[in-house]
Amino acid sequence: MSDSKQAISSGMALLIPLEFSPKVKQILIEKNLYENNLRPKRISQNLALPLCGDFENIRDEICQTIPEIKNKMIIELHALEVNNPDMIPAQMVFHNVSSWLEQINHNHKKELLLENIPQKWELLGDLALLPSNSFTQNEWVVLLSQCEQSEIQNLWNSICESLKVNRLGRQQPISKDLMRTSQVELLIGDQGWVELIDYGVHFGFDATKVMYSSGNVTERHRIGNINMENEVVVDAFAGIGYYSLPMLVRSNVKHLHACEINSNSIESLLWGAKKNNVSQKLTIHEGDNQITLAKLKNKSDRCHLGILPSSEGVWQLALGCLKKKGGWLHIHMNVEEKKIPSWIEETISKLELMSQKMGRNWTIEAKHLEKVKWFSPRIRHVVLDVHCTQ
């Protein structure tokens, strides 16, 4: 990775409170007033956005779009870093953390510290989430314990600048409670609300309170590509609408029943339904789905079971949700790669037995297996599409 010093250039910049900077930056880009050759710079609780052209022509437009920002915009001359197009984000992180270590001048082995800086992260809009082990190794713990709070903040700021985000968090293990609560630790920023658009679907959620998995993006797109016109669908583990919203927006379902126990997830799902103009097609059933699914008996043409490591605990309830003529199940599961064929056979056998006990005696077939991603070195996250017919 490059150890070269980043070039500095003076330029006019618009100083904006951090909370408004993403919207203002977008306006500047749309009006061709954003200077891409320079990098924005965090200054306390503000962000200096590099300008090119006459900003005054759109000052009123920004104030009308974001009324809260009136009298909070300042144009100043700032020394800003020149963008290096040859550096990928990981190299920028390495470069900026290396520069930070030189600046604090603590008596620690720089090489050992740099070996343990994160090489990956999750980007959620203007929020970057570092892995849970980032800067937690013993060498980093010792160093950071000897730093002033302002020095630590400068470290986090340098990573924000590297990744071109305004907020920074560190992942924590998802809680093992019934609601699978997110436990993100914010390092830079006052709140974790994030808004995203993916494949034409709007999502909004608080990353510090609920779980969002970017790694399942291919399955989210696939489920949205299935034609569900005139179908009633049950999503047994709806969450923030990770799969519910693509089905509502893109699969053209007639109506969707979303089962969810976490009030924070429900708040996000309601926001997403309104934002995507599909609220009229959504009914939310709050509470334990062992109870809510039982109340949806014979209601649906399709039931989605999107939870890991296993949704087997509600398979019989899901079968009960299907109309008497049958329908579809989408079963998510973590399965050892070499055991996938036998798992499919076992799953169909179990569903057939459940169907018989319910007096339905359906023909149950595995129609498609989707390998979503590797969950661990030998374990796959898979989705099995199952069709039940009389």
C-alpha cells in the first residue's frame, strides 16, 4: 500500500453541519458545483464540501429544500486533500491511519498496528460499519488508552474521510434474544438512521437498533423478480422489510402479511411501506409468529421463511398459512455444502409428513435451490423454493 503523502490544495468549500451534508452534497453534484478533485474534510461537527462554480445561485434552493439549514451554511477557503484516483478505499484507510500514527507520535510499533487495521467494512449510505474486531487487538487497546479523546476522534475522522462517509460505526455480534437486536457501536455520529435505495426499493432503518444484511443482496433481488401478481403472501420474519418490500414493490403481490416481533423493525417497515407507496397492500402482525402465523391459516398463496440458521420451527405453521389448494414456501437455511442434497430430501420428507398430519396430503416438490452466500468456510446460506399442490 502507498505511504505517499496526500497532496494538499486550497479551495473554496461550503461548511455544512454533518447531518445535512449528504443532501447538500447531492444538490451540489446535480448542479455541477461539487469539486470532485478535492476530498471533503470534517471540521468538528461540520463537513467542508469542495466547491466549483458560483454557489450563491442555488443558496435559496438549498434553503427551500432543507429549511433547517438556513443561516448554517458558510463558504470558506480550506486546505483540502487532492483525490488520488489510483488509491482504492482500503489503501486510503491504510494511508490515513498511517499518517495519524505519525502525528500522535506515541512509542508503539507502527508496523504491528497497521497489520491489524480493517480491510473490509459495510457501507450503508453515509454510514460505514467496521467489523467487530476493528481496533480491538491488544496493541490497539493499549495505544488508544494512552490517547486523548480528541486524538481518537481524529482517527475515526480519518477513516470517515478515507471511505467518503460522514458516520462511522463498529459492528457488534447480533444479540441472541428473540428479536435479534443490532448492537452497533457508533464511533462518529449521533444517530444511526440510514436510508437506502436498492433495485428501486427504498429502505430506512436505525442501524444501531435493527439488523440489515447487505450480503443477501442477490436473494433480495431474486425474490423481487418472481411474479406474484394477484397473490397473498405471508412473510414470517419480516424485519425491516428486507424481503417484504421487494415483494410488495417489484413482485406485484396483491397483499402481504408481515409477521414481526421487534417494534424498531416494525417502525422501519412502516416507513418503507409509506416511502414506496405500498402501505395499502401491507398488514403487519406484531408479536411472536408462533401466535400470529396460526391466525393466518388458509390465507396465503406463498409463505416466506427468511431467518437463519433455521426456520424449521415454523414450517408446520407456514404450511397452515397456505390456502387449501397449496402454494409456495421459500425456506432459508444454513446447510453444510456437502449435505445440501440430503438436506433437500429430508426437508421434503418432513413437509410431506406435516402435510399428512394436517389432513392435506399435498404433493410437495423442491423446485429450486438458491445458494445465496457462504455463511462460514463449509456452511452455505441457501433458499429452497418448495411447491405444494393437491
